[in-house]
Amino acid sequence: MNYRHAYHAGNFADVLKHALLARVIEYLKRKEGAFRIHDTHAGRGTYQLASVEAGKTGEWIDGIGRLLKADLPAKAADLLQPYLEAVGTADPPAEYPGSPVIARRLMRKQDRLSLYELHPEEFEVLSAHFAGDWQARVNRLDGWLVAGAHLPPKEKRGLVLIDPPFEQEGEFARLTDALVKAERRWSGGTVIAWYPIKDGREAARFATGLKKSAMPDLLRVELRVAEERPHSGLCACGLVVKNAPYVLAEELKVMLPALTKVLARDGSAGWKLEPLSGER
């Protein structure tokens, strides 16, 4: 309950996570039918980059700050365009939208957004931001309960974004449990699960456990921007996508090299794209 994303908003991890989120939403929009997005750890919705918190770390400068200035290859630029349009092209940016605002900006009038935030102050800011928005519902609820109690959505289409703060022990186990519950309750739904890589061995054990599970259609995506050193902060992160759109892997093969080049802080930067299980 102590985590504040304001210190990290717009960093390289947000860029990877939100660029991928935007591609999945764009895929869902190919069909006319409505979809619902569940954001389990929504935060406050938007973050002022001139705030004291953002100023203390300046992480956005090496994240969205770099991407806004980058001369991207044409194919990568096309794929990243929805994300960048949702973020806004002001350089330097005054604020960075979190996943709730990015999702909302990409949705159509028939689509719906369910947001979950337990921290009281973050919940109040999030609620105020979406006040009067009939397409969005804000819930003060532990986001870990969503997979077991709020799926499937009545629209039968959509995605779940699980983006926990990883400030407590056992978060990888909880993430695995959430994926298992989501598979059980909504086997056809897409789930995007984010995780930090602070210890490569722990992340590898997480991936190995998912490989051994009975869940089909799991895709692992990782990005490293620098070698981890004492006091260097987060240098790598990953996402597991359950039921990824069939086009996503090919899109990521275009996006990941471009993002790695833009966001790299030293020569150890790199990316990984790996199926953890076969198709359904």
C-alpha cells in the first residue's frame, strides 16, 4: 500500500507495457463487438512529470522522453503510433497517462473499462479523473481478487491488465495464481501480466513454472536497458501475455528492436520474445 507509481511514470517499463497494451487494444477494435478492459492495479490514472516524485527520479527522461525524440524505423513508428497518440506528442511532456487513461483514449463508444485501486489516495484521484464517465467504473478493491471473482465480463471480449507494484513477498506466486484463475474462468480472454526483473533467477523460475503449467497460449516478452548495478534502479522487466492476438508476436519482432535501440543505457541492453506454451 506504500507504492507510488508517480516516481516511475513514463519510464522504460511503462513504455514497453503500454506500447504492448495499445497493440492488443487495436487488435480488439478490428471487430465491431464491444469489449471490456479490466485494469487490476490502476493507480491514479495520470502523472505530472513536474511533480516532486517524478523529479526525484527523472526516470521518464530515459523512457518516454527518449521515445518522443526518436527517429523510428517506419514499420515500428506505425505500430507505436496508437500508443504515442494516446500519450500525446508534447516534448517535453507535462504529464504521463497511466494505463487507465491510455486504455480510455483508445476505446470506442461501445467499449467499457473497469478499474481497481486499493490505495485510498490513489483511488480518490482516479475516481475524480473518471467522474461522470459512463464507460468507466472505478472500484476500491484489491486487484488480486479480479481474476477469481470478476471474470468473464459480460461482453465476452476484452483483456485483463495485471500490473502489481511488487512491493511484497510472493508476488510472482500471486501472478501465477491470477493467470491460472483467469484461464479457468475466462479461457478465451487475453491477460497481460507485468513483472520487474530485479533478480534474473527469480524471473526465470517464474517462466519455468508457467512452462510446466497446463495453460496454453502464453507469450513471454522481456526488455533489458542496462546491466543491473547497485543503486541503478530497475533495468529490466517482462510481460506474460495469455491468449495474445495472433499478430502480436510478429509486431513485437518489429517493435522490440526499435525500443531497445532507443531505450538502451549501455551495451548489455536486449530483448526476449518466447512462447512459454503451445497454442490452444
